[in-house]
Amino acid sequence: MAKRDAPTLSESKPARLRAHAARANPELLPVAVVLACAALLIIATKILNPGSSLTQQLSAVLVTSIFLVVASFGQGLTILLGGIDLSIGVVAGLSAMMISVLTNGQNASLPWAVPATLAFCAAIGMINGLGIALAKVPPFIMTLASGITFFGVGLGFTSGLAQRPVAPALQALMSGHWLGVPIPIYLIAGFVVIAAIFQNGTAEGRQLYAIGSGPRAASVLGLPISGLTILAYALSGLCAGVSGLLLAGYSSAATLDIGDPLLLPTIAAVVIGGARVVGGKGIYLGTFAGAIFLSALETVITVLSLSQGLRNIIEGVIIVGALLLQSERWGALRRWSN
Amino acid sequence: MSLATRLRPARGAAIAVLIYLVMYLVYAISEASATSVFAITNLLDNTIVLAIAAAGLTLVVLTGEFDLSGIGVIAIANVVVATTSVGILGWFGALVAVVLIGAAVGLINGWLVVGLGLQSLAVTIGTMIACEGVALVILAAPGGEVSDTVANGLTGDIADVVPVAAVIIVGVLMLWFVFARTRLGIAIYAVGSDENAAGLSGLNVRRTKLLTFVLAGAAYGCAGYLLSAQTGSGDPRASNTFLLFMYAAVAIGGTSLAGGRGGVFGSVVGAGILTVMQKMLFALGAASFYTSVFSGIIMLVALFVGNLSVLRLRRRRRGGAEWQSATPRP
């Protein structure tokens, strides 16, 4: 990213700069606009709630965005391939439930319980990937079916256990501070760097784009389509698992359906971030911006202290509005570059 | 896709019928009262809401688009019936109202997708959330009252023999078989099979897609009306768990999510399978969580067998051309 941005810094006139930036990487401009919208929402929160400081609002938005930031990375990879992962909510719930059952509210077993839980989640993703890559089941159906199936399995294993206490160390991870900054913000920063480098800086990442934009061309070129598909879905399962762990730590009591509200926002975040559901388009920074935007939206709507119904209406309308803005911007960009 | 191929009952639907019959047989054997009029009426009553909603969704799916707004419309319809069917609108007024509301939401979806070129998967998430909000504004907590005409009239039996739900389901299927042969019905398959080709051969692709969203919305409205008849009250969150099962019913029924293949008949059978499965597992004494496990596995089985037959068909026709259903056409 940084290398592509570098030439634009030497430009002096804003218009030329903008045109140049659009030429250099047309996908960065939408990201900036989505982030600007999120910033406006955070400022609106501050105005609506004068008692709090701007940094407080910002850190609140960032901390609650971590689940979406992590989970929508996986969703983004599958959408990049022209697929989708509908099992994310269930996997996150299973992860939260599994970690609390394995640790039983104690820190002692965390060192093996965390890897075991994440391996289980990645395995579910891998099963999705195997079904899609080898058995050629459409992703929508494969992940929907595996989600419903594993939800049943989880229900069977945890029957009668409505809520489980979570290990204190996980709770401390989500509520702790280091140098005055909440720990989740460091986690987000680290995750975003790794995710952006993987998706937009490695050979595997570029191959995912190639497969997404033209599966046949990719197969003619000899790309390992099956392997990369399985990898993408396994990563999606892993990210959903990480999200589940964090959710468990955040809410201090795990339930099996704790991850359900996560599923549709991951799709919305990816699409708001500039991806196309047919695949081959969209960068991780866009998804990240989409996730921050949705989290900020959620925060500002909560501050409005409206009834749940009005909140939903506003949220739905703004999601559609964000999509609209994005599509028009694409049109405008195309006009500029012509 | 030639007319002959299209009108031949889809292979996926045939498999779904087979699965349904096997499950019903197991259910009937393990529970003696399963074949009584009461049990059959109960089974169909449980099926019908999902069946009608899935039928509507099928139209959109056939054109290759997504529609996740269904549960939002069902929620609005439910609370509208619960607040107006006793009083201002009456049972008929409420029916007209929910159909119009559904069609209006469908029109908005269609306009956003067709008119503004937004991606249906994401747009309908937005409209779904907004619709659920509208439902919560109309009725913030479970309550309200559904007119007895609706609650009793739609869940009973005609002359104590024929379940009303059976009449509705047969009516929907007959409507579908006629509709599939109309200009619009054929256009839906053409658009779903190959949008560019359909456009080039003079079909109005945009109008076709818009109309499927509107029809689907009206169907969700009817589904919400029927849901109100079953529950007898309003609950703005009653339909929350419905979305995945609507898609599951469509998929089990053999409709391709890439568009162009399948039909309403399969989806109605798919909804039937999801319902009879619960009865079967309950009759067998299985714990309730097996229902989810089975739903998932049956989706994959139905789809896998359907896929194999399509693979064979295409290979025969094109001489081994690779099949890519996973990626919708751009």
C-alpha cells in the first residue's frame, strides 16, 4: 500500500492529487470516504452525548468493532472468491461455548483450550472449503448447511447449559488497558496489518483475486484453486473462532447463539468496503472501513436512546445509503478515469 | 435452456419428493395417529408459512438474485394482522394490507437492485433490518389479537375432512404451474439462465427482475398473514429464525442459487421436508437438536444428488464442459 501511495505525496494540487490517487489505486478512495463517514458518525455521537470525550467515543467504537473487524476478514476472503460464508455466526457461537466449557471459568486450561478451540473452528471452515472445492457444492448452500448442522451438534453437546462463565484472562484481555489504551485496539491494529498484508501483499492473496475474477483463466494458469479455496474457508472459520473467543471475553458469559448477530454485518461490511459479491474485487482495508462504519453506526444509534424499532429503521436505511453512495462513487470514478 | 428441458419436472424436485415420502412413511410407521385428519392438518399448518415464504423467495432466486428481506416483511405482516384484523381493517382488509405492504417492500428492493444497480445480497440485508424496525415500531412487544375468522378459518378443516392448509398449498402449486408458462414465468428462467442472452433476445431483464421482487414481497406478506393465523397473536421477532430455513427449503427443493434452474414446486416440498422431519424425529424419540443436524445433512444430500444429475446432463450436452455453478454470472 505504502509504496503505491508514495508518488501521490509529491503532487501539490489537490485535484491532480485526487486524480492521481484514483489512478494509482482506485480502491483506496472509497475506503477513505467510508472511514470519513465513520468519523462523522463518531463526531455525531460526541455531539449527542456531550458528557463524553471524543477519544472515549473513538475507543468505544473501536473496541466493539473488533468482532466484526476479525470475522469480516474471513467473510471478505470467501466473497473475494465469489463465494460466501454463512456459518460465521454459528462458528463464533461454538467457539465461545467451547472455550468456556473447556476452561470452566479457570485460567489454568487456557494454554491448550484456546488452540483446541481455534483448531476446531478452522476445521469447520476446512470442511466448508472441502465441500465447495472438491464436491462442488455452491458456497451459499455448503456453509448454510454446515452452519445449521454444527449448530445442532453444539446444541447436543451443551444441552441444558444456557450460559457459561468465561475464563478471567479472556475477560481481562477485552477490558484491560496498556499505556492508557484499551488492549483490543492493539489487537485490531496488529490484525489489520497482518490481514491487509496477507490479502493484498502476498502471492496467495493475489492468487485469490485471480481465482475470483476468472476461475477458468486461473485454472488454465495452473493456480492451486482447490487448495486456495480450502485455505480461504479455513481462514474464515479461524477468524470466526477468534471473534467468538473475543465475544466470550467481552460479554463474560457465553451462549451458543452469541455469534448470530455477527453474520449479516460481516457481509454488509465487506460490501460497503467496496467488494463485489461475484468476486475478484475489494481490498481488506475496505472491509476494515466497512466494519468500523457499522460499529460507529451502532454506537451513534444507541446513544440516540430511541426505541429498538426506530434504531433498526435508521440502521437499515443507512446501510442501503452507504451502498448507494458507494455505487455512485464507482460511477464517478469511472468518469474521472475516462 | 430449451422449453422442453425447462418444463420437465426438475430432477432436484423429484429427489425432494422422494425424501419427503420416505420421511412421512417413517413418521407414519412410528406414530399410529400420524395419518389422522388432525395430525395431517397440524403437519400442513406447520408447513404452510415456510412453504409460501419459500415460494416467493424462489422467484427471486430463479433470476439469480438474493432476497433476505423476507423475514422483515413477515414480521411487519404479522404485527399488522395482530393490530388491525380485529377492528379497523377486518380480516379481509388486513389481508389486502399485508399483500400491498409486501409488494411495496419488494418494489423498493427491486428499484434499489435493478434501478440503482446495487448488490441484492447487501441491499436486502438493509431492507430486512429496516422492516424489522418497522414491525417493532408498530408493535414493540409480543401481543395484539388476530381475528377469529383468520385464526380459525385458516387452520381448520373444510367439512372436517380437507385441511384448509392443503387447499392453499394446492392452490399455490396450481397458480405456479400456470404462472411458469406465462410470458413472465418463462422470462424469469431465461433471465436466470443467461441474463445477457435474455436481454439480447429482447426480454426486458430489468422489468422481469423488478416484478419477481414485487411478487416475492407479496408472497412474504401472505406468509406473514398465515403465520398470524397459526400463532393467533403478534410477535415482531417471531420470524427471526426463519431466514436460513427459507433458503434451506429453496435449496432442498432443487432450485439453483445461481438462477435459472428449479421452481416453486420443489421449494414447497422442501418446506414440507423441513417440517415433516421434525415430526419424524420427534416420533422416533430423537432429541430436538438432531433436527438441526438432519436439516443440514439433508440439504447437502438433496443438493449433491441434484448436482450429479445436472453434471451428467451438461456433460452429455456439451461434451464434458466444466460446471461452475458456484460463481454467478457477472
